[in-house]
Amino acid sequence: MKPASRPPQRTLVFGGARSGKSAHAEQLALAAWQGGASEIVYLATASRRASSDDAEMQARIDHHQQRRLDLGGPWRTVEEPLALGQALREHSRPDRVVLVDCLTVWLANLLFADGIAFPELGPIDPPAAFTLQRVDFLRALQEVAGPVIIVSNEVGMGIIPQGAISRWFVDEAGRLNQSVAALCERVQWVAAGLPLSLKDSAC
């Protein structure tokens, strides 16, 4: 008899806007809890306090929270818009599932954390925190103690943006997804609510 495969320790779920990627990632987290994990920590990169004057973002946060309530399970929400690597180290445990949602919001948080007005033309010089936090997050992802599920957007399949900062963001989001996918045992692409497995080292 073939021995049971060890569940993937790190999972990347990515897709376009309103693809169903977050809902699918939440189902994966719930399944991991039902399989024996004691708790699900939801690491939210969107901060309710930081977006208090943004009614649309508040509505999105409300929608995500209500969906998790409807799912049931022991969800605990932790907001961390910048120091994602540190938060991952703090909350990752062998008996705990950590769900990070999402990397592209985190990328935008880092880019605009210092309030820099970026040019529409010419090279983009991101804040020092961008490189430091990116390196720290990838290092923390390699060191996780328990299962981690990461949600990210695929933003590079549409029209190429005109502005330099928008093009930089698309490029860096793509590079970040590649780096994270290389470290994850399982990678799934979601479109129209349907997941497609791109990588599964447990198989």
C-alpha cells in the first residue's frame, strides 16, 4: 500500500479579480482545520484602520469577514499591512493554519508606505522597506512551522499600463508570484471559481 502523502506545507492560490481565489483559499484552510489543525489565523494585508476613509475597501473587508463567518470554523483575524514576514513567524505553528490574503495589497502597501509621489515617466525607485520586507517575507515563508495558504492576484494578463509606476507594480507582482510559487509545494490557479492545479509536490 502506498503511504499517505504529507499535506502541502505551503500553498499559493492566485488568479484575477473576482476569480474566486479568496473563497477557494478559505475552503482549503477550513479543510486543513477539519483535518486536525486547531485554529485558522487569517493574516489580512488590508487594514481596516488604514482604509477608514475608503468605503469601497471597508465593504470588501466586510464581505470577506461575513463569508468566513458563514463558513464556520475557528477563524482569528490579524491585520498586518507591512511586516508580513514577522507576522508569519509569529503565528505559524505546526497545529495552526495561516491564510495570507493578499500579496498584491501588501505590495501596494509597501510601495506607498512612505507617501512618495512616483513619476509617470522614468525609473521607479521603491522605498527601502519594499526590498527589506520582501526578502524577510520570503525567508519567513521558507521557515514556516505549519501549513500556510497564500492568496495573490495575477495582474499581468491584461492591457499593459501606460504609467511607469503601474508598469513597475505589474512587473513586481509577477516577480513576487514567481518567487512565492517556487517555495510552495502546491500552486493553484483559479478562474471563474474553478481551481486548476499547476504544482503539487505531494502527488
